[in-house]
Amino acid sequence: MEINPIAYFRSPFGEKFGIPRQAGLAPGLRGRVVFEPLYRSADALRGLSGFDYLWLLWGFSGNAGRQVEGLASPDFPHQSPCHEEEAPTGDVERSDRGSLRGTPLSPPRGRRGVEGESAVAWKATVRPPRLGGNERVGVFASRSPFRPNPLGLSSVRLESIDYDAKGPDGKPLGPVINVLGADLMDGTPIYDIKPYIEYADSHPGVRSGFVDTTVWEPLEVVFPAGAESKVEDLDTLRDILSLDPRPPYHDDPTKEYTMSYGRREIRFRVEGQVLIVNDILVII
């Protein structure tokens, strides 16, 4: 099967580190779905504004060691987020920045499969951060980005549709879908969009496996004086940092981490349950 990106995602996150591990955890986080020229059709979105939430089907295009061909657009880098589980290598802070051109989604290079077909190099188990990064579960019992097929699924809130959107050069981009709460990195390829339907897609009260048996508390976030003048939406940044962007096996209160957010560089450390922002720098 050959599938092509219909759009690319625009996000404040230019690298994987710091992206919420699930959609909806930072409900104020804004992003945009910018369609490829072939799919810039107002008719294709007819009726979509009547829905509050959308499903985005997208590609984990920037996993370290997982070069996926054909995901890039001239306007977007070859990237996507590290999601719920950490990389099998244990390195969740790396970010691939290639610029591959083309359209088909081809299997990553790996071992040869049955009857000569190309197969993806993958691992049967992963270590979810929710379990401290120490306990393994099956890849299909997780939302790890390191899967046989590098596909992600996110439910995001539909904020608005801008039919007259224009790019920095003034050229038409519309229609552009503005969404809230996405867990996607800037440049992530989007393969499909579907409306979220409550009666079919919501199952309250169901079991959620190991997520039900683990306790997680958000961190308290402390900003330096004057932070509100350096970040446009400080509350959204607070929500993102409270999720604890660090790898699960990191617990050094003296270590400073750097997170890219929009045109800002956020430097912070964590002491116990308190995340302390040391500095916010403007990236020129």
C-alpha cells in the first residue's frame, strides 16, 4: 500500500524533547494543519466545523534510527515526536533533522521479511515512561512510536478553520485547520483527518491496562520574574512543563535541561516535584 501526506503540522515544537506524551494533556497548545496544494479544497472540509474534535492520522517521521523515506514537503522538516514510550536505545532527546523529498510512505530499511518483502526492524517490547522506564510491556499494549508501521493517532480539538490563510510570502495556504492540544512536532506528516464522534469513539469507564495501576502527579512549575513578558501564553507553557519533559530515568536536581518552544529556549531543572525554570531565551 502506498499512502501520501495530505498535510503537514505546524507546532511550536521544532524537536521531540518536551512534546506532551499524549494529545489533550496541554489543552491550550495551538497547532495548525496545513494542507499540501493538491488537497487545499474547501469542499473537502464541508461540514467539518460542526465537530468539536478530530482524529489525526500521522507519521512518526523523526524517530532516531528510523529513516522513513518520502515524508518531507519542501516547506517542512523531516520530523515527528517521540510519543508515549521511550526509544529502545533509551535516547529520547535526539531529533532527526533530515530533509528527504518525495511522497510515498516506504518501509524503513531493515531486515528482509517473509517471501522477500522488506520488513521493519522493531522490538516486541518497550519501556513506557508511565512505568518509570524500567518495566517492559508489549509494543501493541503501548503507544510507543517505535512500531512496525510508524503511524500515530491523536484526538485534537478543532478551534477554527481559516479558509483565507496565507503563508509568510503572502501566498494562499487555506483552508488551514487550527487545533488545540495536539502532541505533534513541527513538520509532522498528516495522512488522514476524521471527525471524532462521541457515541462511537468514547468509552467511559473502561479499563486502561497499566495506566490504571500507576499514579502520576503533575509537577509544580516555578517561573523566573518577568517570564510573562517573554512567552505569549505562559499558562500553556506551564501545562507542558508540568507534564515533566525529562526522560523517566533522569532524576538529577542539578542537571539543566533545554527545551525549544516556538522561538524560545526554555532552560529548567527539577527538584522533587517542582520544576524550576532557570531562564527563557529568545532564539534569533
